[in-house]
Amino acid sequence: MKATELRTKTVEELKAELAALLKELFSMRIQRGIGQAPLAHLFRKVRKQIARVKTILHEKEEGSSL
């Protein structure tokens, strides 16, 4: 998901998206641990999505406190 798409979402939607991404990353790590390794590039993709969501969430929270 692109940053422009994330900026249109509310804080609650962003928090839900973040929770889903963290759950997906955890699931991927578990799969790797039991030997069903998902494709390596997906780890980086999910981590970048998490960072993108956290950045926009922080921007929205900082903007509302001004």
C-alpha cells in the first residue's frame, strides 16, 4: 500500500493495519522457524509497510496535538 493511500485513512484504521502487518510478520517468522520458509523478499516488504504505517501514524498523532 502506498503512503498516499495510507494518508487518507483514519488513526483507528492505521492502527488496525499496523496490527495486521505485525501479525503477518510474526506468522512469517514462525513459518521460517518450523522450516516452511516464505520467500525472503516478503520479510523486507512487510517490514517496510510497517515502517510506512508507523510514520504516517506518528505524523497524524503529532498533527493532532498541535
